[in-house]
Amino acid sequence: VMADETKCKEDMELFDQRVAGVLAKKKDELDALSNQELMDLCLEKGLKQGTAKKDRTERLLMDLQQSGEVEAAVAAIARKERRADLLALDQETLLKLCTKLSVDPLVKSVLVERIMTKENGGFDGSNEVEDEPEAAEEPKELEDEVLDEKEQAEEPVMKKPRGRA
């Protein structure tokens, strides 16, 4: 119980650090904008305009937090980090993790996606594929192995569905 509580506390601290980082980055972006651009953003989001640039920046940052955009950015960061961690693992370790989570493995990149989806309770989390770290050396993929004639006969044949005219 204590170990689980400690893990939860560490996760919350990491989350808070990421939130602070996202807010700092967004604040820098907003500070780079002109006063008129900040006023336009406030109007666009239906916020009070205020008179000072600092007020507008604070209102926009508060709106980001309340709208969930900050949490979404933190989730994207966590997802990218987890993806990098899983891609760094060797295939044998990934297969063990797939077995533990009851995930059907195909190739390493699919293994990583399926593990992350299973860990997140079925939620994919992001459509982003940008900045995907590449594994240093890809081991031979499972689907690339040559099957003998008996195994090939056991493989089901999928037919393409016909398009409607």
C-alpha cells in the first residue's frame, strides 16, 4: 500500500512539473504576441479583454487550464515519452509485456501502440505520429519470418471487400 501511494505521489509530482512546463511554454508564446493580438484572442474565446497585456495573458492561460488544453498537452508529452521507452526495449521484453497484457503482437511498432492502448484502458490518446523516435536497430519482425508450407496452409486468406458502384 505504501509503495502504491508513493508511486501515485511521484506521478502527481511529475504531472505537476509537466503542467508547469506547458504553461511556461504557452506563457512565452503569449508574451511574444502584441497587445492587439492578445485582445483578439480574448475576444475570440469570449474572455474579458482587460487593459494590460499581463491581464490578457493571465486570462488566456486560465482559459487554457479550464478548457483542458493543458491536460491534453501533458498527456501528449507522456505518450511520446512512453512511446520512446517502449521503442527502446528489445523485442523479447515487448513480447513478454504483450503476453502480460493479453495483446496480440505483430511488429514492434504495432506492439508499442497496442501496449500503450491497453495501458490507457483502450484510449488511444492521440492521432499524432510526428516526432516518432526510431529504434536504433530493428530486430527481425515476426511477420517477416518465412512460414513453411504447413503453416502457410493454416493462415486464413482474407478477401478484399468489393466496392459499391
